Amino acid sequence: MISPKRFFDELKNRHIDFYTGVPDSLLKNLCAYITDNLPDKQHIIAANEGGAVGLAAGYHLATGKIPVVYMQNSGLGNTVNPLMSLTDKLVYNIPVLLVIGWRGEPGVKDEPQHRKQGLVTLPLLETMGIKHEILTDDESQLAGQIERAVAHMHESKEAYALVVRKGTFDAYKLKSSTDSSLSLSRERAIDLVAERVSSRDVIVSTTGMISRELFEYRTAMNHGHHQDFLTVGSMGHASQIALGIALNKPERNVYCFDGDGATIMHAGNMAIVGSMCPSNFYHIVFNNGAHDSVGGQPTVGHQVDIPSVARAFGYKTVKTVDNEPDLICQLDYLTQKEAPLLLEIKVKKGARADLGRPTTTPIENKEALMGFLASSSWE
């Protein structure tokens, strides 16, 4: 394994000390070390991976130095535009070191949403003309590999990618954390909202812990899973999936269970919800100020007034709560309020250690939901 400190130091010794990106579970130990050892202006957790490339480009323009952009390979698609139309040698020719977690690596067991991305990660880099290597897990080879990458970027002014396999980085526990006095857990909040969703209505849940906790609630209550669309990938797009359903099934209330990181990642989606003004759309944002499922790195969720953003985008009703009694009070009258509606629920970080994963496949989930939506009977 590679020590996060050793990797960090190898880059620092070559005057590379600016990082930006979106956290990934395969990179969580490296991200934690970076967070603990760099000031905020040298480590910026971006809203999305494309934005990170933009930040990196601006940093290079201002300093002439090479930036690092880290991401899970599922976010590689968000970078295609800026990598091809901004940093590419045929446009502005800006060097960027990409550090990419390889979820869904062929032959390695992983979640279904990572399979396709895992298959195409290396071919996609090749298609984009980005030279790349799989990061070594042998520290004796690390310096030479870093030197090759840096030499290529200095000589060509092009991007270079290091693709990181599962288990490459040694353990490192984040020391700095955002202390919170919040008492309500996300799982409890999800249970409270879900139990008030009628048998005719629909929930679209975002990727990560929220979909996992919703699935476990349904299992525990013997409800079945036909009312829910578990968006196990496509971070940041759950609200648009929910909007597509809401506009075409106006007789049903549609709930989007979102996270703060996902909401911020593609915040412009709220503008489309507001512009379409669906009267059956209920956007529930569980805000714990963290990318909880990939290591607990902070978001700006607790620094941003998400309800005010939603109001500016055209939501008819916006509310925020941070405790169970206030949440119950809001839920008792939720559907009596004018929609589209956004309810922000501030919750504490963390999830229970034995939290399971969906046992149905994405296709089974899709077909069950479509059957439910096609039915005129909801009991």
C-alpha cells in the first residue's frame, strides 16, 4: 500500500500542492490527509468534477504550477467538457494531474452502478488522449512513477491521469471535523418522512446512504420497493428524475430525497423545477454538511442557505428544520402547502455500521416502479 503522506510528499517535493475535486471512497484516506495538511485555499472540495477542472485551470493560469484534480471515475463524465474544451492541447494546453478512483474495475466485485464506468475508464482516457498509468501500490516504485507523470506534464503541458485501484492507499483517519450539535440522524429523518408518504405516491432517492436507508426502511416495514426509484448512480440528478415523473403523473405526489452534496453538485436543476412549477413536487434535502458515503469530507451544505436558493429559483414553499419535533410538525401539513416545496432537514453526520445495500437490481427497481406508475390502483 501507499502511504497518503508519501504520495502527498512526492508531489510536494515537485512543487505540486494544490488539490481540488469531489471525494471518493477509494481516495478517502488521501483526501483525509490532504484536508488535515493543507489550508482551505490549497484544498477546495468542488461542487462537481467539471468545476474542479475549472478551478485547477484558474490556479494554473495564476501560478504557472500544476494542480491536482481528484475524483471517482463516475465523475469522469463531468470532466469531459472542460478537459476537451479548456485544458486540451488543441485549446489552452493546461497541465492537470488527475487522480481517479477506479470503481467497477473489471474482475473486482462492486456495486452495479459502477460496472459500466469501470469498464470504460481506461478506454475513455485513451479516447480523450490523456496519458495515464495505474498508480502503483509499491512505495519503492512511487517516486519514479510520479516523476514520469510530472515530466510529461511539464514537457507537454497536457493532463496526466493516475488511476487508483481499491486498497492502494494505506489507512488514514481524518483529524479535523466539523463538530455539530445536531441530534437528528438522517436515518430517523428518512423514516419519519417515508412513513407519511401515501401508498399512491412516489419517492426518488439520491445515490449513497439515503437510498440505502430508504431501502432498509421499506424492508423493515414490509412495504415492498415499488414506490421508490433508488438513484444508485447519477449523483445530483435525482431531482430531475423526480421532476420528469411529477410532470407526467400529476395525480401523484412525487418526493425527491436528496443530499446536500448532491443538491449542490447540480444546483441549477432547482431552477428547472421552479420554472416548471409542478404542484405535486416535494424536494426533501437531508443536509449533514458532508459527503457521508465516501469518507465524511465536508460539503458547504451548512454554510449555504439552501431554502433561500430554492426560493430564488421559484419554489413556492421552503422550510428548514433541525430537530424531530419540528420535522413532525412540518410533515403533518406538508402536502397542504403550495408546491413545488423544498424542506431542508439538518441532520448529524454518520450512519450505522451494519447499514445494508439494496438487494434488488437497478432493472428490477425500474420495472417495479414502472408497473406501479402504470397502475390505477394504489392499495
